[in-house]
Amino acid sequence: MSFNYDGGAIAKDECFFCFEDQFGPSGLFISPSSKKAYCLTHLKSHFSHHPEDKIYLNLRKTRKEPKQKDVKIIKLEIKQQLDSDLYDVHQQLLSYNGESISPIENIDEATQANITRVVNSSSSETANDIKAWQQEFNQCEHTIEFQQQPIENIDLTKCGACELKENLWICLTCGTLGCGRAQFGGVPGNTHALSHYQESGHPIAVKLGSLSKDVMDVYCYQCDDEIVFPRAPALLKTYGIDVSSFVKTEKSLVELQIEQNVNWDFNLKNDKGEDLPAVFGQGLTGLKNLGNSCYLASVVQTLFSMDEYRHNFNKDPATFTQEDQEDLAFQLSKISQGLVSGVYSKPSQEDDSGYQAGISPRSLKTLVGKNHEEFSSMRQQDAFEFWNYLLDKVDKLDPELNDIFRFINVEKFSLGDNKVKFKSQVNENLTLSTMNELEETINEKGESIKAYKREDFLDLLLQYLTPEEIELGGKQIQKTNFFKTFPKYLVTAIQRIQLQNWIPVKTDVPLSLPDSFDIKDFQSPELLEEGEIEVKEEEAEEPYQFNTEALNNLLQMGFPENRAKKAIYETDSSDPEYLMNWLIERMEDPTIDDPVEFVSKSKKASNGPQIDEIKISSLMDMGFSYQLAKKALFVNQNNVEVSVEWLFSNPGDDGNIPEAPVTVDKSEILESLPTKDRSEYSLKAVICHKGSQVTSGHYVAFIKVNERWILFNDEKVIDITGDSGSWAEIEKNGYVYVWEQL
């Protein structure tokens, strides 16, 4: 019998059907033909489908005593090490006939060479870890034909606008010294270097404290990214700075970033400074961080804390065939077994941290993110966006499972003359907005600072249910939201993004959270009040009314009638200058003369998200193209601030608006969801985010498990019950709050 290996990465870190690894008492049995590994329990499952696979390499690891680590980190990467550097690796070639295992003796030289190649080959996990942590920087367009305009009397000892003497950045154009932004780990900063760029337009700055012959932080504020600039050492000499003689005194941006990713643990100590206890057992299994996968871990942990998800995917992964790896049901069943069973909820054998090693969600992430530009990457993502994306995927497996989140929302339109119209739709979540008001407060150092004023979650919910004035059919009318049904789990996302100096920033407004609340306390029990007359949709329908004056103005300017009507219809504007500019900008558009069905304004609104042309113009004023601005508003429901964040996070996007995804037809749900009387809720779980933007920073999940509050911070699973510091994190950094029906 031959043992052949044709090279390439092998998925040898865990069993294909479960999460057993090489540290177990039996290790793993690796098939060179399938390039996968199996635990002793699931070896028979694999063999039953592939009886031709009779030769396996058994690998078992025990950890070596760790050597003292070099604490100096120069580049953001994980250096690949051979298993033999870290572990004692026990290997044995075996034959298997479906019943018994026999060792193979008298191994020839060629077979031994193949065994050595398998042992030393890159595992799929290691290869992906290196890819996940590797960070590369490039030159930007602003380094081309860069010219200096030096000022006189440069002081390199402190910020030119405040007294800070650290975290200093020198403008490469003129030499102005400014402090940077406050950084993770307590590095102070008042953003005066950024203010200098905004005032002068000088885009490139260099961090002084990190300078050495080996390290240089160069940042382009216009690109809002770290860059490389080979000419920077020569340009710094203009200001008397010789890089070769500089001694590095501060951490570089890369060192700060890796420290943030490794150590950003939210709160792992209680109010007395003692370590909060790690917990183990059923339903208390951590998920290994793959690099930037905390957004996925927080969502998956929250979903599988719900009995409905656990029961729905309570299927033995061994009953699936190997070809089912591309089946989402298989991957969700595997992750469910791993999280719920408690088998893998035990202290790690790979280190002495006392925390779990965590099970790896890599195969799930790969499958779910397949063919998706963002979720297939190793970049940090928005957890709420991923929540909705994953639920859409699950809908295709089981259209009824996510009914636990669905409710019927009724919009009531008061049309005047006691006439009202109702529109029902199915929702799966609510997005609530904070006021973001600042107030003077005293920090721990006794300094007076501005901080966000505490708000009440119930006030945000009340704001959603409070009547608002909107424009419909050219008239100001009143719209009110009502719950017709109540979901098992009410999912509420907090809109925490706002623009500060045209830069999207995530706010940390603290929210006071109720122990429980009843939605019925916030709205009228009757939709139709005394004296009101309901107008059916067809009765309220009116043809689109063009503004006669605006139309005549455009016709007098020489625009064809179809183009003039299209401009008014698409923009809902009557301003002649704006309409004229809108048409001029589209003179080269080959579809400008295509016929358009001018439906009523109410029907137009019901056809899907209408892109606000005025908001497109506001984004174009910031330098974005029409096509990109339109797509940003399309994918973010016309929210300008979130659209700006999306544009900065997707600089290479082609601007093509995707076709509407194939989703479950929810119109029938209007009839299938029964009206429920249970409208009282208490907090079940919170997905928290720490960082200035939702596409960076760190996500964790706080989940109520058997009346205890548990922090799921990737592989770290901590009991935070009764800890006020952890509750403060939930209030300030909560992004998605999940409320359970009582």
C-alpha cells in the first residue's frame, strides 16, 4: 500500500465532522487523498463513503514548554513556524479497513519523505492566519510630484496647537507639528495634525516618535490611510531630521494595531481589579478569532443562544457526506454541535492563559462569505450587516425559522379630513437613533471634558412610535408606526454613526436599559380612532402631479418634454436651477431618453428605495462620483452619514448597483404571523462594538445564559454577572440589542 502526497495545504487542524484536534488522546487521522483529517469517532463515517481510502497518517501533538517571547514587534504579521518548533509531534502511518486500525511497519524512503512533507506542510488554518494578519501599504497618488513649502522656526518638541509632547506628527509639506488622534492603550491626542490638514490641504504627515532606520509611520490624511513614501527620509532632512540617527521612543501604528487586536478585551476584570472568572460547560464554548472575525463570532454566538436555532440545526454532522461541505446546513449543524455540546469548552492545551482555545468557524465563514466581496475578505465587517446577510442565507434553508424575529409593522398615514390610510409590512428588526447630545462632565483625572449625554432606550423606542411629519403627494401628512404582531425576539440596532468634520465616527452614547418593557405601553390599542375614515390603497392612488411652473421653465430652456418630466419625477424637485444642472450632468447618459412610467408618488415609494438626488449632490460635493454616491445611498437607505462611512470603507467599489437578491417572499407572512398578546420583553443579548468605526475595532457578545450574564469575547468566555464595569460597556458600546418575549 502506497502513501502519496501531491503537495498543497491540508485541513489537518481539526476533524472534518467536528472540532476534535491533534491535542486529543487519539490525535487526528489524515487522509492525503481527501486532504482532510478525521477524529477516531468520525474515521468510520469517512470510510463508509470512501472505502478506497485505507491509508492514514495519525498525528498527535503535545505542547513543548514555551520559550521566552521576543516582545519587539516590527511588522503586523504572524511568522510561520513549523509544528516541530512548538510541539512534540507524534506520527504513525496506519491502515484502516472500517473496523480495525493496524500500524504499518517497514516504511520505505519515498513513503517516509511523503510523511515528512505532510507533517511540515502548511495547514489550511496557518496559511489563512498569515493572510489574515499580513498588512501591506502602498504609495498613494499624493506622493507623486510632492513638493515642500517649509515654514520657519519649527519647534520639534511639542504640538504647535497644544502642550502635548508625544504622539506628534510632522507635516511633510510645511513642517508644522501637530498631535495625532487618541490611540488604543491610553496614547493621548487632540487631532491637531488632522486639523492642520483640514485647514491647509497638506495631506502627508510622519509620526516622529516611531521614527528609526527600520520603522516609519507615514499617513495620508486625504486617503485616510497609512502609506509608504520612499522619498520621506530625504524630505525630512529639510527639517533637520536624520532618520538614520533617530531612536524610536513610541509604538508605531502597526504595533498599536496588533496590541489592540490582541489585547482589546473589553473588561476582563471586576470592580476590585480581580480577573473575572472564565466559565466552561454546555452552551459556553468560545469561537477562535481568525484575524478579523469577531463580527461573525458575536453574531453566531447570539443566534445559537436561542433554542430555535439550536433545535433547527441539531443534526449529527456525521450524517452528512463529505460533499456536503458546501452545504450551509452542514456547516451550521457542525457549529451548533460545537457550541452547544460543551465538549470543547475546556481550558486550552496550547497555552497557560486559562481561557479556551475556541472552535474555529473558518469553514462556516468561507462558505457563507463565498462570492461576497466583503464577507469573503479578511477585513473587519459590520456585525449588523452580517446578521442580516446570514439570516437571508438561512431563509433559503428554512423560510420559517426566522419568524422568531419577524413582526408586522403598520404605517398609518393621516391624509387630512379625517381620512387615514394603512400600509402593512414585515420587519425583522428596528433601527433606533440616538440624539448624540454633548454635556460637560468631569473625568477620572478631575478634568472637565465634553461627553455624550446619557439617553434612555425607552425614549428611542418611543421616538420610533411617535407620529412624524412627512411629505406625500406634495402634501405634509402625519405618519405613525404601530406593531400589529410581536416577535419572539425583538432585534433593535442603534444608529451610532455620525459625521464629524465629514468623517464618519461611531458614538458611545450611554443608554439606560430597562429590566423589561411592554410595547403596548407606548401606543394606542386602536389603529382607527373615533371619526376617522380608512381610505383603501386604490382610493388614495393619484396620478403623478408634475409641477407646471417647473416643467414650463425646463421646456422654455429647450429641454425635450420627456427629459424635463424625468428630471422632475426623479428628483421630486421644482427648483429650476437644480433641475437644469441635473439634466446637464446627464447629457451623455445613453438612457436619458428611455421612456419612464410616471407612477403616483405613493406607488413610486412602494417600488423600493428611491435615491434622493439632493443627497447624491451632497456626496458629490465631497468628491465622490455620481455613480458611487447613488450606490452608497441605495445600499444604505438614503442615510447620508452611513453612506459616507460606506464610501470610505469601499474605495475600490465599481458603483454598479446590484440586482435585488433572491429572498423569501414575505408578503404571505402577513397572513401567517398571528397577532400576539405577549408584548413584554427583557434583554436577552447584546452585540457590542468598541472602536471609532463599525468596520474596525472589536465586537463581542454579552448573552444571558441561565440567569447569568456571559461575555463571549472570541475564545474567551467570561462570567460578568453583577459587574458594573461590564454593564457600562453594554450601555456605551451596545450596537445590536436582542430582547426576548416574556
